[in-house]
Amino acid sequence: MPVEKERYQNGAFWATPSGWVMGALNGRTPELARRMFADLVEDFRSGGICECVNAGYRNPERYVNSATNPRGAARKIWHE
């Protein structure tokens, strides 16, 4: 069975690890970490909280970890 490009683990963008990326960015470029969080929230508002996304692709919807991990990083960005 062929693997679809730009889907799931073959090129999609994942929300869950964005929390770790925001945390790392916050140490050097806090404005970029804040922008990343704002972009993530906008994506959630417009398309739902998914595990992974790409152009024309969202899978699966209502994925709790995609909201909780970035939220933890955001709390540190704004409250430390």
C-alpha cells in the first residue's frame, strides 16, 4: 500500500510537539514563541483541534493532546 505524501507521519504538521518548540523558542526569541501560539490558536478556531494538519488535510478532530501540550508551554511563556 503506498504512503500518501503530506499526510499523517509523512509530512503533516503536528500540534502536540508545538508546545515543546514554543518552549525552546521562548528562551531565545519569545516574540516568535508568542506568534507561534497565536497562529496555532487561529488554526484551532478555524478548523478544530486536530492531531496533524496540512493543506486540505486535518486528522483526527478533537485531539486533546494537541491542546494541552501547547497550553502548558503558553502558560510558561506568559507567566514566568
